Amino acid sequence: MKLSTVDSLSTVDAAQWNALAGDDNPFIQYDFLRALEQHDCLHNWGWQPQHILIHDEDTLVGACPAYLKHNSYGEFVFDWAWADAYQRNNLDYYPKLVTSIPFTPAKGPRLLALHNDKNIKAQLIQGALDIVEHKKLSGVHWLFCEEHDIAALKSENMMMRFDYQFHWQNQDYRNFDDFLASMSSKKRKNIKRERRRVSDDNIQIIIKKGAELSEEEWKILYNFYQITFMKKSGTATLTLEFFQAMAHKLVAIFAQHENKIVAGAICFQGKNTLYGRHWGCYEDYDSLHFEVCYYTGIEYCIQHKLQHFEPGAQGEHKISRGFLPVQTRSAHYIAHEGFRGAINDFLQREQQAMLEYGRSLHEASPFKKP
């Protein structure tokens, strides 16, 4: 078997990549990653593709989406303090190697291996370590990994880290009222009140697949995406052309008031999961964010028998609306021996604090106690 790296997926066979990636998670599939490369979403923001491949003759048997990073933007596993510590000691933290999906804080496969082969995964991990050594990088980081990849990374003595997101799980609900019936009376009444405020404002919710959007609707949806970043003093890194290239996986949720679209959300749909990604609005309406970004998505999942809804990173306020805490996991290797020990010590202390935090989150569950 031969290990190699490529700075673009243009030379990789799409069918072979997707055979390893599977059809469940849309972000690890070839079309998503290639669209990022083709539509100017990477290099300007510090993401330089360095994908790791393993071939058995002409067959791709292992792959790992990897990027040289010159900053920590768009990763959502925060290591700014580590970079600051390096700088204070006159050391370079950047560039580093990151195995992740750019600008996408969603769990998914990171070590793609034929038949989930442990030996192939070990070779992919070693391939990343070889890049770190050859290019004299500060380290490598595998972000938002699934459990089977975490097991492979643990076996290679990588340092572990975790955080929490808030995900909705479909318990075979028949409809939205059935979902509400599983919640405590207080939480159920609050959700009904928030939904009623939207309907009382005569706002209609419209759901469209990406392939159904008109040119004007695409412009409006992309404008919402840009507005949110401007409000937060951020940068809209994904281009309109990228979203249009992913129309076959995109679900748009619009809010319409007096025949005018006033808010919208961008979601992506996997085989069993809806992923909430971005939202924006022209004006503030009471509870509209909750309707567009949470309740409509839950209703969509129930109607389409999707098992999970991941509405994005952070946000403890999601718990009272039916989204429970789920661990998101990452693995890290730091090349500098001294900093490796210091960061490992930090991660051990952080882990204890996060476990306490997780217990408090679970205690806030809005669902009826068994």
C-alpha cells in the first residue's frame, strides 16, 4: 500500500472517496469538500488542503481530509490560548495540521478506511505525524471525530479533548404535538407560546430544497448568511457559488411576512440527520429565531423520519427547547515535548471541569422524568 498527500481533491476519484466516506454524513463526502476547493472558500482564510491518501495499487483504501492551517479560524475547537503561549515563548504555533471539515462544527468520520480497517487508520495517523515532522509543524488536530476514530487515535496515544453540543433525537414521534407531550408542562407551554407569537405576527414558514430555489431566493438566502456575520463582526467565508453547488443537500427555511421574506436558515440534510448551519434576518420578530432554527427543523425531521437534528455549535438555551447535551470529541498531538506535557496537563484539568459541566446540563433536561 502506498501513502501520499494531495493539495486538491481534483486528482482523487470521487466514487472511490465516497465508497470510504459512506452516504450518511454530507460534510465528509467528495462533493462538499471539493466544492469548498472550487469556490474560493479555503485559501483566503488559511485552509491549505493536504489530504492524506492510501492506495492499494489503483484502489483508494484510506483517506483523511487534512489542511495546513495558518490560523485557528473556522475550527470551533478553540486553541487560541495554546497559540498565545507559543508566541510568548518565541515559538511558532502556526502552521499546524488539522483534520476537520472547514467551518463545520459537526461530528463525522475523519479516518476513512476500507472495511473500517484498524491498520489503515493507524497508517493515516502516522501519515499525519510524518507531515508534522517533515514540514516542522507544531502539531496535528483531529476535530469533531466519531467514536470509532477516537478509539483509533487513543490507541496511538493522542491527547483527548471534548466539549458539548446540543442535539435533538427523534423518539419515533408521530408529530410535533407528540414531541411536546414528552416534555414537562412548563417547557411545553413555553414552546407553544413562542410558536404562537410567530403565528400571531402573521409570519408564514416556507421550506424549500436547494434545487427548488429561484435565483432571487438564492440571493436572499445568501444575504441572510452574510448579515449574521456582519452583525457579529465576522467574515462570511463561504461563497454563494459553494452553496449553489451543494443545492442537492441544502434545505432552506424561510420566514415570510406580508409577502416579503424576512428571515431564513440554511440546513444540510444527511441520510439520517438534519444539520442547522446558518441563519439571518432583516428585522427582529419575537421568537422567530427559535421557530426558524429549531422548531421547524424538529417538525421537518419528524415528517421525514430523520433521527437526529444538530442545530450547530454552542447554545445552552437549546436545552429547554428539546436539544440535549452530546459530547463532541477531538484528538491532538503536539510536537514540542515541553508544550506537549503542559497541554496534556491542561486537558486533564479541563476534562474534570467539563464532566461537572455536563452533569449540570443533563440535570436541566426539559423532558418528563422517568
